[in-house]
Amino acid sequence: MIGDPLEITWVTSENRVEEGFAVNKRRMQRLWTTVLAAGTMGAVSGWAQAPEQGTPPPAAQGMTQTAPPPAPVQAPVVYQPKFSGDPARSESEAQALGYMRVVLRAQKEYKKRHDKFAESLPALAGTGSLTKRMARSTERGDYTVSFRSQKDGFILTMTPKQMDSEHRSFYAEEDGVIHADDQKAADESSPKIK
């Protein structure tokens, strides 16, 4: 039977496909065209009937609206120290101090290998656990990194984008001691942290 989906068609010696295959191919094209058109119309129809943002659902139109209940006030998140003696006051400070420790360890290792400190953060990339991405970006969450090379040393600072009780500024030199200040940009005269 022509048009039977299970019909086997043969290619003749002149490389022509028998008529049964052509009929089935046309039917399949019509079927898929219809399916795609119906799906597209359904999606457009649903989109067109969707209520505008901020309008009440049809059942609620004509009823008076009341303001939604206020969101519950959340208690401030208390920082959980990462280790015994952790000097950080917030998650942001913990991340900034962790970054400083990675840079300080990398500088110490670099000095052992090259008998001098690296002159830039990108020069430190790949030393210790300091990655190229860490060395390339000066934005570290709530902090901005500053690195300056000096004769026989360096200065590393982490300055918060907003200074407050949970975002102190940090300072370190080649001696590896980290200083912190919550009133101004930290420097060598700022209090040392543990």
C-alpha cells in the first residue's frame, strides 16, 4: 500500500525513489509543521494572556487589596571564627586576611628561590598557592588590594570599600606581620593582629 509507514521503498536503477517514500515524506513534513505551529501558537497565546506584573489575578479584581505583611526582621549574622585565635570580625575580613596570608607565604617562598622579593603580584603567580587569577585582580570581595614593591621589600594592603567595625583595613610588609585599623588606612604603626 502506498503511504503505509512500514512500506519498504527501493531505489531503482535510475536512482529514483519509489512514490511511497515521497508520500510518507510529505506526510511527515505536514505533521511536524502542524505540531510546530500549534506549539508556537500555544506559547504566544499563553504569553499574551499572562497578567501584567503588579495586576491582581482575575478573582481578586474588585476586591480591596491589602499590603503584604512586612518581612520578618533578621538578626545580624554573627561571624563564626574559622580557627582558634581567628582575628577576623566578619566573613569579609576572614577572606581578606586569607588572601594576605597566601601572598605573604608566596613572597617568602619566592625569596627563598630567587634571593629577592617579587616586584609585582603577577610575578608571584604560581608561587605557593597564589594563582594567576588571584594575582591579576585587585578587587577581592569587599576589599581592594594594593601591592607596592620597595628596595629589599614590599607593602601589601587590603582596603575595605566601606570601613566599619566588620571591615578593618590591613597592612603588611616583608616581615609578614599583619596590622589592622578600623579608623583609618592601616600602616606600620597600626595595631598588630594575632
